[in-house]
Amino acid sequence: MDSSDLIILRHLLIEKNISVTAKLMNVSQPAITMRLGKLRIMFKDELLVRDGNKMRLTPKASDMLNPIIRITDEMLVLMSDHDFNPYTTQTVVTIQMTEALTEICAKAIIEKFLNYNNKHKINLTTLSYTGLQPYDHDFKNTDVIIGIPTHIEGYNDEVYSYEQSVLMHDRYFDDSKKSITYEEYIKLPHIVFASDNLLLDIIGRPEPRNICLKISSLRTAVEMLQDRYVMTTSTIITQIFNKKYLPLPFEIPQFPFKLSYPERLKHDKKNRWIRNVCNIVMQDLLKQYKH
């Protein structure tokens, strides 16, 4: 087995897709099919088997996945980077981020990339808060995803900080109010803008809260708070929109404020540059909105 066999095996195990592997290796699909046949003989296992319209790993291939990733990680570090220079190489940067982050740092991120080369093309998509589950979005050909707290299969995470859930309000309570009971919490007039299974697991099912408004736009939800509604959200969102908040009357785990990127691009020079640029902007953001 040579180094290219290992890299092909890595992509096949991660992507579970022959055509995607062919594209990543810049070879034809029949060539990857032929190499897969060679690997099957070598390991005396089918490795990938058809499951409806998709392919799945055999038990042996599943056991091989992490060891192969570790082996090829070390190998890729030693390989020379492909010819990419952010100052001279025009490229397309594709980013997806949640609505709150788009509101406050999209301009800074775009300008940061264009400072390297004003010929770079930026594709930036805003993710709705009504569907923060990874399966609700199409992440194909995305370089980085910023703001989704849940893990995305096939992606690595870079965590910037951990955020706490709080009860955000505008003028619903006066400043003398410092805490609420669980009974008060469920009776308050709530705005809901995101599905939060973890929260429901804690406060109970079916939904016990007094939900008065369901809305897909975070900015509109925040504008609607006034003295009529409250909303369960994160500390950083209350700071971004300059709203007041109270602690929740129950314990809830902190969730990560992070960037996600395709695992296969861990050592890609362009993707490392994109992640570094985003990291600089996000760290500046955290300094501005530190607790």
C-alpha cells in the first residue's frame, strides 16, 4: 500500500462516497472504483457496501476509521502544502453562520478576507435559528460554519468559548428583579425562535412554557420583546443585542460557541487560512462582548 492508497482509503471511510473521493483526489471515478477493489482485496473486506442510495461502512471499516485518520494526519503534516498564497491566489471563500453573528461580524470577516486580496470571492449564507440541527442545512462545499452548537458529522470543531443559557428580556422586569422561580418561568410569555431539545429535556415534555410567539428571525424576535415577552437564549446574544437577562431557575449545560470545518480539509492550506482569519475576527468579537 502506497501513500495515495492511504489517502484514498481515508476519504472513502470519511465520505462514504466514491464520486466525492474522486473529486477530492482529482482523478476519475472509475480510477477510485478500481483502487477500492484493490483495497478490498488487501483488507479481505468489502469496506463500503451499498445501502439504498448511499453507502455505509462495514464493521471492519468502522473499526479502521479512527486509526486511518490518525495515520494519515501524521502523513499529511509532513507533505508540502499545495500552491496557495492568500495574497496572490484568487479564491472563493464559502461561509455559513448564524443570524446573530451575521448581524455583528459579517462585515468584519468579509473585509478581513479582502484585505489579503480584493479579488477574493466571498459566499456568506445566514443560517436561520429555527433549524440549528445540522441535517436541516446543506453544507456541501462549505469551507467553515460558525455558530451552530451541535456537532456536524464529518466536521471538526474549533471552540471559541462556552456560553450559558439565560432568560433575556427588554423591559418586562424592572432592575430590582434578580431571579425567578421555575413556576414563574413556565408562566411567562415566551418567544421561541429555535428548537432546543436539551432545554425541553430539562424543563419537561410536552412543552410546559407559555409560548406566545414563534418566529424564524432572531432580530425580529428581539425587537418584539419590549415589555411583553421574554426569550431563553445565550449570554452572548443578550450582549450582542444589548438586552437584560436573568439566570434560569434550573441548571443547563453550557454550549460551545464554535467554528466547524470539513474534517478532510484539516491540513488544507486554504482552509487553515480561512479558519485563522475567522478566529481573529471571533476573538475580537469575544473581547468586545466579554462577560
